[in-house]
Amino acid sequence: EERGEEISRGRDRTMDKEALETFEQEPKDEERAPEQSPAPGEAVDETENALVGDDPLSKVGREEIAKHEHKAVVCLRVVVIAVLLVSMVAVVVTVFVYMRDEEDEEFENKFNSDATKIYDEIKKNIDSTLGATDAFVVNIINYARSNNETWPFVAMPGFGVQAARLLKLSNAFNLRTFPIIEPHHKKKWETEFVPNNLGWIDETLELQRNDPGAPFSPASTFEYEILPNISNFTGPMDRPSPLNPFDVFVPGWQNYPILGPENIPPSNGKYLSIVNVDVWLNADNAASGNAVLREGRIVFGPTDNVLPENATETELFLHNRAITYTQKFLTNPDDALEPVSGMVYPMYDYLDTVSPPNVDDPTTRPPLVGVLVFSMFWFEFLRDILPDGSDGIIVVFQNECSPPFTYQIDGPRTKFLGSGDLHNSKFENMGQVRALHELLEASSSSSSSYNGIPVSSSFCPYTLSIYPSITMEEDHKTNDPFLYAALTALVFLFCSLVFIIYDCLVARRQRIVLNRALASGAIVSSLFPEKVKHQLYEEKEKEKELASAQKKFRSGDGEQKAIADHFEETTIFFADVAGFTKWSASRSPDQIFQFLETLYGRFDQAALARGVFKIETIGDSYVAVTGIPEAQPNHAVIMARFARDVLNIVTDVTHEVADTLGEETKTLGMRIGLHSGSTTAGVLRGDRGRFQLFGDSVNTASRMESTGVVGNIQASQATADFLHAAGKGHWIVPREEKITVKGKGEMQTYFIQINPVAPNSTTSMVTGSDGPHNSTSSDGPSAPEGAD
């Protein structure tokens, strides 16, 4: 625009200068002859008003129009660009925020759904465990009442079978019963009841031997030792443990499974049973037992094998002992490294109603006759909860009696992450925390599988915290918001760029059109009256419409443009199999085509590797070209190397097929001719149309082949000149005698010798710095590729 305005201003200044000179040459007012008024009826010359400023096509009028229009266009352009930029920013931000919020919402919804499912499944699994335990206890109580047996003197027949079923239902790996014995029952328990009711031990051992589903199968026979008195680690107990404030004994009784000598080394050749071993052995056991006796509720004990931070030597010893003890009950010893807790279940002598007894009121609480102790892994309640693809859920277990520990749930699988609260603080606000007793109380409804004794809320209360993880976030949050925002920005920028380019082109065209229109209008206005001018414009428009209609009519006459082109620099290759006619006369068609397909197939591979364009094969002749259809500056060098490859391939193929096609095949050779020059190439339409070459260069290349020598590459002077120019003059050897070519007379030709052709050589196509070439190896010495 600025350049156009400068030109316009320069032209106007030139016009002003010329006008000024004309004015100075005219006579002054006093010298001017008096003007004569026009005669009546005489028309005033219209051209006298050409330089008047009020004419919109005058110099002043044009400048005013140009300035006004230019200012308006610039303002409009600025407004449009500003609107585009503001719109781009607004749309990009909107797209990014929308997609990010969508991903955040999807991530949060997925986590909340998975967390709810985990809580529901944990409730369901614990409900199942407690319901099976409640049924087991009711069965024991019912047996005692049906047989008029009084507590604690009850030995359940078939205990091993029922206990094994309970363990499968409860996801526990060890079950022990501990009856509560008042001091006045101690003597009868030790001297009468226990010695006369040990048959369940042999029954349980026999069950473990025969049941393939048992945790382990002890040896067929072994001796076991039963402590005759209720004892602890230090020996027989004359009075209850000082850790027990309720003045009762709680010795071990029926248990499953029973460990055999393979799992516990015998003492003096005998297995030591837990029978008569008091449960109040240590502070942890005593705390759990006292909580049950005090509250009458179910107690989940401390975690036995989770080390606290900065563990002492004593804690480390107890941790290792817990792992060693746990491993004795497991087929997979590695499971013992995961958190395990004991669940203490109170046994009440109560069968009066279907509803559970009210255990919170000590005055109405039914008699507590014993406790069941389960050993269970927490991961058993987390398995097979989520489907595949729901990965990265963190579950943290916490209680007041032992260190916290953390699991990660990946679909149906669980992974123990270690001791401590290991969730990522990034997701602190998304965490969901539920107390275990509240979780179980919430499930105590008509639809729940368990509606029995409640869980303690004061002793070692467990809380379950669920958080997402980086793994889960990565599964649901992607780079899509950035990508879509960037794509939107690119679209806007592209549209803006197109608009700017289009605007510049239109403005340039408009300036040209406006200048021409103004100039043309001024000329026409100065030459013709207004009415005639409009008639001229109308006739011009009619001519344009007629020309457009005729053009449309002619475009449908079916004419087609020829598909052909002229290429100035090409090198044409002609090759013919020497001796092929005589050889093929004694071969079957299958053998002939087998040989030609093998040979030409190798040629095609070499041509593809070298960048040579194959034209056709006619019988045993092969025609190719370089420099077509794309220009190749080193077309002669490429074709010379291809010709060398062809000679090597012929030698290889004739020796390879000699065993199947006869030794005479080895006598076949190849004549090759090359010529460089201009060529016309194109497609002749019609039946079986194909790409063809035309011109004198094609005939000359054919003569180079027909007058050539078997096993040599004969090239014309033109090809030799191209090779010299490419720095490959050492390849060229002049032929001693000149050849006579029809229509051209005598010609000096050359033989191209790049590498000596070695028999039984192996040719492979590789790529060098000057384009594709081949490397040749043989049994004898041959020049390396570098010798080129």
C-alpha cells in the first residue's frame, strides 16, 4: 500500500509540475485576450472541468477517496485481527478448561465409584466371615445343650471338618478355641476332662492327611505331648495370669489346623500341642482377651508382623517370630510377610432368640463361655474387588495398637506397599475415611448377611482410608486438553494467516483495479459523454458473459490433453541376452520363463535400488532409463553402475540355474548399450496403453546394444562425456574400431569398465553417498567399490 501511494504521489507531483510550467508559459491576466462568451446554443467544452476539485475523479477527489478508504480498511483490518486474537484466546482457554474439567470430573467419579465398591466389598467380606463364625458358634452351643454338657467341659465332635469349612468361608488360616475356666473348675479340667477327650486330635490329623484342601498334611504317625496343667511359657499356673483382671483361666483347646513335626521341630521327639496353653501369654494377647471379657464385643487385634518406624531390637524380634509362626500355616511362605491380625470372637451360651444378645449391658449379658481366635490376612478382604483396568487405588489401614500399613489395589490384584501411611499427599482432599466398626454397623441391616454380635469401637479401632494414586490419575488424565487447545490455537492461527494473506492479495488487487478504474474512468469521461460511457461499459459486460458461456460450452467437447513431456538429460539402457535364441530352442517354455523371471526379477531389484526406471522387456531384451520421470543430475553414473550390476547378475543367475537348466546356461551373456540425450516420454492412450520413449536417443541406445560386445557395456560419445563431467573418466575405455550406425555413419564408442566381473560373484545392493550402488564379493580378487 505504501509503495502504491508513493507511486501515486510521484505521478501527482509530476502532473502538478507540468501544470505549473504550462501556467507560467501562458500570458498574464493583463495580456490575456478578452474571453468571448459562447454563442447562443454553443456547448461548453466539458474537458475544461477535468481539473476542478469537486470532480470525484480528479486528482484531489482521488486522493480524498483513497485516504478515506485506506483509513477505513486499516481500521477494519485491525478490528478483525483483534477479534480473531481475542476469539482465539477465549476459545482455546474454554476448550482447555472444559476438557480438563471433564477429565477431573471423570477421574473423581471413577475414584468415588471404586472407593464405594471397595467399602461395600470389604463390608460384604467381613460380614461373610462374621456370619460363618456366628453359625459355627451356634452349632457348638447347640451341641452342648443337646447333650446336656456344661461349660467349659465341651469337646465338639467332628471339629476339624467344621473348622476347615469355617476357615474357607472366613478367609482365615488358623482357628483356635479357648474356653473360660473358673478357678474351681481347674482341677476337673486338668485331671478328668482333658485326658479323656483328646480323640479330636487324631480325627483332625487324619482329616489333614486325607483332605487335599488342607493347609498341609502331617506325617502319618507321630507322638504329641499334652501339657497336663494349664500353663504359660514359664510353667504350670496355680492362679490366673496377672495380666488377666477377671480371675479366670483361658487355656487352649480344640484348634485347626494342627501343626505336624514337619512344621515344628519336636521336643524330645514329641509334638507340643497348644492344649492347656493359656491365651494370656503376652501383653498383646492379654489386651485383646481383656477387651472381649470387658466389652463382650468382637475385637480385631493388633497387627502382628508390621514393624513400626525406628523399631527396637525387641520389636524386631517379635516381628520375626510372628512371621516365622505364620509361615508354619501357609503353603506360600511369602504371604507371611503381609499384615496379619487376630480376630477374637466371644462365645455366649445363648440360644433363646434369633436376634443377638444385648452384650453392651453387663447385667443382662448372657454367660460368656469362651472365645474363638482367628488368624487372618487383611489382603483376603481386598482381593477380586475391582475389575481389570481399575488400577492404582490406595487403601491405608490404621489402628491405635500397631503401625499403619498400606495396600494398592490393581483390579482384582492387591499389592502390599509396606508399613506406614504411604498415600500421596497430593490426593489428601480426595481421601475417604471410614471406621471399621461404623462400616460394619452400617451394613447391619435386613439385607446384610450378618446381624450378630457387634465389633468393638474402643479397642484398637481400625479405620480404612482410600485414596487415588498417580497411577490412577495417569490412567484418567491425559494431555488431551493441551493437545486440543494447541490444535484449536493452530486452527485459529492458520485461519488468521490465511485471512491476512488473502486480505493482502485482495488489497493489492483492489489497489490495481482501483487505479486502473480511476485512470480508465478519467480517460473515458474525458473522451465520451456520460451516456456513451455507460453504453460502452454495458457492451463490455455482455462480451464477458458471452465469452464465459462459450468457454463452458467448449470445455464439454471431450477433448483431452496429451500426457507427455520432454526430458533434456536422460540415459537410456538397452540389454539383450546373447545366445538366448539358440539356448531357448532346446528348452521347455517353463524353463525359458523360469530363467527370464529369475533374471529380470534380479534386474528389477537392482533398478529399484539404483533409482533406475524400467520401461519394458521385449523377449530377452531389457529397456530402462534414468532422468525420467524425475530429473537426476548423475543419470549417466547411475545407469553405468546399474549396467555393471546387470553383468554381475547375469553371471550369478546363469551359474545358479545351471544345475536345473543345463550347463549350456553358463554360456549365456549380455550385450549392453547406453546412450545419453534428450527424450520424449509419455503415455499413448488406447488399448493397452503404456509409458513409452520416443526420439533419436532411443534409436541410438538400441544401436549401442546391437553393435556391442557380449559381456561389455558399450556407451556412446554423449554418455562418455557425461561420465567425464561427473569425474568418472577412468571408467571409460575407447573402442579400438569405430562402428557404423545406420543413419549416422561411423561413431566412436566406448566400453565402460567399473569393476571386473568375477564369476560366481554375489551382488548385493547398498547405498552410498552418490546414490544406490552395489558391492561385489567373489572367490577371487575384485576391485572394491572405492575403486570406482
